[in-house]
Amino acid sequence: MKIQIDTLAYTNRLCWLPPEQKLLFASVLLIISAFGHSFIQILIALWMSIWTVIYARIPSKTYLKFIYVATFFWLTSLPALVISVIEISHLNLVENDSIVGLNFGNYYLYLSHHGVVQSWAILTRALASLCCLYFIILTIPFTALLQTLRRIGCPVIITEILLLMYRFIFVLLSTASELWVAQQARGGYRTFATGMRSLALLIGQLLKRTIDNYRQVSLSLESRGFNGELRVWHPYRYHQSKRYTIEAIFGCALLIALEWGQNAGMVTRI
């Protein structure tokens, strides 16, 4: 996963655009999606998908895998959002909210109309926000992103923590993958009991190797005269695009106008 994300970030068709421009564009859309209605959020998700898949030429299968992961987490929280339980004696309180329901003893289990609306709002907002974040991750190399954050005044300590977290996350995943393959080759997951025992050993070894790797990194930094700041060299080989700039400005203005129109319509109806 690390190699794939880094490769796409360095080789996509928008890699020549300034990272400041892409970061500003995605941030503006992220703000709009946080306060917009579901229709606006769907438009943002579709538009950012066009930028990521068509303009940047990110493989659609890879992009859809990220979307599937977000949708899976939404599905796991769906029952808690749309299903409610109430005592039968208070049934009159949910007559307008219940779509369909069943009686279980003294309780009434029903599908909530408010929960369905809320789950749909969560889904659209999550997809719009994730599409903006995926655009940043898949089109801006992480070192360029850190340099951009430093240029706009982000504290150095935050960028260094982000750099270390980025490295150790993938070290953790790589180590876990190696240990799992080794256990799988030795039949460590043939039965449920054996699998649980192997999983416990994997977690213990993973923690031990992560701590050892952290100590090695600390020693290597000290031996190289680390003075409290990690400096990453990154060449600035970008140039502006009037076409993409005009499209981004016009699209954001159109989304804001549509959102303002929807708010005005709701006020008029009220």
C-alpha cells in the first residue's frame, strides 16, 4: 500500500501542478462539504472523483477500493442509526417517525425515518470529505505536502510528527504482513484456537519489533547530529495551469451559489 500510494502521488498526471494549488482547492471543497447539503456534497464527491480518476489518471480500481473501505465503515454503523427501540406505552411519541416496526414483548422495534435521513446525511458528508482527502493523498507526495505546510506557517513540530507517523504506520503494516505470511506458511491459522494463539503472538512480536525499530531510528538520528528538526529536500518543479485554475474557481463559486440558493429556498418555505 505504501509503495502504491507513493508511486501514484509521484507519477499522476497532476504531479506538475503546485501542491499549494491542489491543497487550497481540496481544502475549500472540504469546507463547503462540511456545511453543505447532501446534494452539494454529492456534487463535490463526483467532481473530486473526476479530478482524481480522469485528470490525475489514478486507476479507478484503486480509487474505488478506498471508497469501499469508507462505505464499509458506514454500513457497520447503519443499524445503530436507523433502528430504534421504545416501550409500547410510549408508542404515540414515534408514530410520525416509525416507517415499519415489530413488537417484542413490552418493546417496539422500528425503522426510524429520522435515522434514515441522518444516515444519508452522514454518508454524503463522509464521501465528499474523503474524496477531497483522497485527492490530496493520491496527487501530492507526502514530502511536498510537508514542505507546503511549512511554507504556510505550520509549526515544525507538527510536520515532524506527521513525518514520523507516516513512516511508522507503513513500517507497522509491513512488519505485520511479514509476520502473518510466516505464520500462514507454518499453518498457524488452521483452526480457530490456533488462529487466536497465532494472532496473540503476532501482536506481541509486532509491538516488540516496532519498539526495536523506533530505537534504531533514534540512534541513527543521534549519530547523524539530529538537532530537533527533520529537513527533507524536495525540488520545486511545478508550474501553474490557467485552465485548471479557472475550472476550480468557477466550480467552487457555482457550488457556493447552489448552496446559497438551497438555503434561500428553505428560508422561503419556512
